[in-house]
Amino acid sequence: MAPESQGGCINHRLQVYGTKNLRVVDASIFPTIPAGNLNAPTAMVAWKASRLIKEDYKNKV
């Protein structure tokens, strides 16, 4: 996650710059890959993404 001007491709809400309704929700958003199993950190990203999506949906309705 970084500003688009610095080469980033997603914002702090996991939304891809220049698109609508597209988010990246996997280990590819990690700035560095942990040395251990990626299951738990990726599950945490998915949990946070579900909260962000729910929040965005509530704000639209």
C-alpha cells in the first residue's frame, strides 16, 4: 500500500487505483513476506477487508 505516485497499486482500503469495486485481498499486499506460514496474516487481511467492504456498503445504502 502506497500512494499511486510512489508506484503503489492499492490504497489503505485495499481498493485498486483507477478501478471501481476491485480490491486486492491476499498476501501480495504485504510489503515484505513473513518467514513463516502465510495463512494467519492472509486471514487477517481478509477479515479486515470484509469489514471495509461492509462499511462501504452501509455508506451507499
